[in-house]
Amino acid sequence: MTNIDIDKLSEAELVGLHHRIVERLRFLEQMRAHARMLDFSIGDRVCFESGNHGLIEGILTRYNKRTVTVITDDRRQWSVSPGFLRRVERHGTAQAAAAANVIRMK
């Protein structure tokens, strides 16, 4: 890594360096968000915590640049950073399928 002596840079050079640093940090965050997005698929049932609204649950419907879109059962739309998401296990569906198999076996 190259050491930059910022004491020798002009104000214009410092501003330019600042813009490049911010741009690079945004890019790195987008890459991390994209990697987290790949943990989920469109159609997954997910949940996340929302401070004032508590636990929100819905269906992941779209990938955005840094967020994903989640639509709740009451049709509210949320843009959420994928780092806040958790996959929701569908216990009711698994239990219903198991019950149907038991009935068929009788």
C-alpha cells in the first residue's frame, strides 16, 4: 500500500481524494450488500425488525441496488438492507404436509 502524505496536498487535491474515498467505500458496501442478497431468493418468506413496528414478515419480491423489496401480507412495501433479513421457516406448511402423509398412510 502506498503512503500518501496528505500534508502536501492542496485543498482541491484533498477534496478529490475525499470523493474517491467515499466512492470506493460506497462500492465496497454495495458489494457486501450484493453478497448478502445472494443468501436469499425472490419469493423467500423473510422477516426483519423494525423499531416502531416490531417484527415484520413478508415475501422478498425484488433485488435493488443496495436493498431488497419485501411485501407484507397486508401489501405494505419495505426496502430493507439484506443484512437485516432472516429467512422464515414455514412450520405450518411442513406440519400440514406431514399430517397429509399420515392420513394417506392409514
